[in-house]
Amino acid sequence: MCAADWLSVLMVPGGVDLEDVLPGLLDDETAEVVEDALLRGDLGVAEKDHLSLEVISTVAGRPWWVALRLIENARRSWDALGADMVRKADAATLSLSAWLDALFATILLATEEGKRTMFQLKLERAPEGFGPKPEDITMSADSFLSMAGDG
């Protein structure tokens, strides 16, 4: 699917409904298999939702929370970003991952230099229960100094 098809499901007011991803984006036959598995209890709703988020991560080329935050930023700021995005990234021909790359670059260029690091930190912060545990995150001294603006 192209980015435009994904965005029709993911760029909605109020946030994405994971039902619109799975089984929503499946062909009728496969969607019926998923729905039957849910009804029989072979597949739980939480498992299905987790799979939906994994699908979003895969097609977005980044963690689902980063993708959905970028998309929500674009939706809320479309009046400021839309013209640049239409000019730079054709959602009808690009993959979602490529479109999000263009969106990220567009947002960074439009963000004051001193606010870029904070924007990235907020964007990449994993929701509770997802992502690496804080104690598992390591950073080299060079990376730390670079983030601090001293490197």
C-alpha cells in the first residue's frame, strides 16, 4: 500500500482505531479468519492490537509510537506543513516509511534549532510498557556531548 492508503487509516482525528488496521486492511477472506479466531478465543484482542502496532512499525520503518506522533503532528499542523509535503512527498507513490522520512525532515527544518532535540526526545519517548527499559539504554560519551551541544 502507498502512504496515502495508510494515511487514510492512520491520520484521523482522535487517533487510529486499531480495528481499522487489523482486520480492517485485510482482504475479506483473511479478515474473516482473524474475526473467527477472535470469536473462538484463539486470538485475544490485546494480541490482535499488538499485531496491529507491529504492522504499523514495520510499514513505517520506525516504532509505531514515533510514526503515529509524526502523523498526528502533520494532521494538526497541515495548514503549515501541507504545501511542503505535497511538493516534496507524493503520498500516492511513496511508501509510508518514505513519506514519514520526508515529513520528519520537513518538521525538523521548520523547528527552531534550539527546540529540535526536545522535539526528537518527545517524539521518540516510548509509551509506558513499550520500548527499552531505561536501565537498558546506553549512550556513548560522544553521543551525550553531541546531544548536549558540546560535541
